[in-house]
Amino acid sequence: MIQEKRMMYNILAVITVVAAVSTIGLATMLSSDLRAVNAAENGKITVHAGGGSMTSPLTAFVPQQVQINVGQSVTWDNPSVVAEPHTVTFVFDNKTATDIVSPFGVPNSTQFSVIPPGSNNEPLKVPGKNNTVIAVNSRSYVPTIIDSQGNARHLPPPTAAYTMTGNEKYVNSGWLIPKGKEKAFPGSSNTFTVTFQKAGTYRYLCEVHPWMVGSVVVK
């Protein structure tokens, strides 16, 4: 009899936990959807890239999907309290996919000066090849557009804006850093705004955290 009561209590406890988790998940989804609806009604659509705190980071786009009309814009920002970078990257041609860091050859054994002097920084050189360094890829770090002809150009940070025609091969926000945290990554961006001129579904990801994905549905 006692064992049966214990089993019943355990089952009730499990049901309670499952119900609580389901409620939290539903509340989170409804909250995200409500933010999207309110943003659309106000004529300004903002998507958060990441968020959270140092002990509990959020690596997701919120909301993950937004629906807009042709001619409307979406602005991405990074509301995190720490300088955790994220990107908003549209890759329409796999040949234009960009690595965050890449090897680069230099004509000689260049000496690099540490900035600021005395800091715990050191350039990464390929072992045994002093003329090959590993550096951040500018097309990941800086807002970059690659057009239908393969021509690349950079947009000025920290609040880059671009009108997408739908013929591009690559559209990237650069590294988005929370406002006020730019010293951690000089020359990075705070926001990225895209105006969509062609109907369709535009999928994107964060190059720093590739599991972060989102989409913009343009009607």
C-alpha cells in the first residue's frame, strides 16, 4: 500500500513538472509572438540577435520568424549585457559562404605590435610558417554585400542599412555588438537594417553561432 502511494506521488510530481515546463514554453512562445505583432503594428520591426547574461546567454533570434510586406524593413540588434557578437547573414550562393577566421599570407615575417601595449594579445601564426597568419575575415566582421555579379562592398558600421533587391549572393550584418560594448571589438556594428523589395522567404543565420537561424517572410 505504501509503495503504491509513493508511486502515485511520483507520477503526480512528474505530471506537475511537465505541466510547468509546458506552461513556461508556451509563455515564451506567446511572448515572442506578441512582440512581433506589436512591432508590426507600430510599423517598426525589430529582431533581437541573442541576449541574456554572462551566466545565462541566449543564442537565438527573437522572434525567429517575422512576416512583412514588400517595402518594409527589419532591424536587428543585440540586447545582450555582455559583448557576445552575433551576425545576421543571408547566404544565397554557397560559394559566398564566409568563415569567421581565415589564413592569410604576408610577404615576409611581419612583426605585429600589440594594442594596447602590454596587453595579453598575440597574433596567431601558422606553426612553421611565419609568413602565414590567421586573421578575422573582414567579410564576416564588417557589414558586407556581394551582388549578383560577385562584386563585394562594405557598408559603414555601426548602424548599417541596406535595401535588398533579391538578386544578391551574400548579405551580412557584420558583428553585432550591444551598444556601449564596442571597445571589445572596434569597428563592429550595433544594428543592421534591411529593406526588402522582393517577395519571398529569406533565411539567415549567425556565423558565430551557426545553430542560430531565422527567416523573414515577405508578402
